[in-house]
Amino acid sequence: IRGEVRGDIDIVARYGGEEFVVGLLDCSADSLKDTAERIRNAIGGRLFDIHRTEQIPVTVSIGSYLVRPDFHDMKQAVDFAEDRKSVV
């Protein structure tokens, strides 16, 4: 995920077991969609070794929510992203 965001200003953090939050600062709706698509492609293009006979492909579901600069409730933003499931 970190390889698909701007390392100098964006934030990637683990939110739960297999959940991550990506904070894209100073971002437009189009840039948000493009970044989510890059993350989806990067993860979807990998095979994971879980010590079975064959490696397995993994997919990703991405929810998104674009906030205004004066928005300060990140828990609410995560809740909105989960509820609306803006799949790209």
C-alpha cells in the first residue's frame, strides 16, 4: 500500500486485523479514485504464500470518503467509508 501513495505526505496505518486506513492529504475525488485503483491493482497482482501447495491470490475491498479541510472526526470518516463502500 505504501508504494502506491505519496510517501512524503500521505498516511498508511493498520486499523484492525486486516483493515488499513490510508489518509490522502490535499486530494481531489479523482486523485482518491486513482490512488484506490493503484492500491487495488498492486494487491490484486500478488500471490501470497500461506504454506500450502500453491500460493493464493488476494483481492481487496476499498471504501472511501472525501473530507473537507475543516473535518476533524477521523472515526466518523472511517465509519462513512465502511458504510458507503465506494468501490472503485
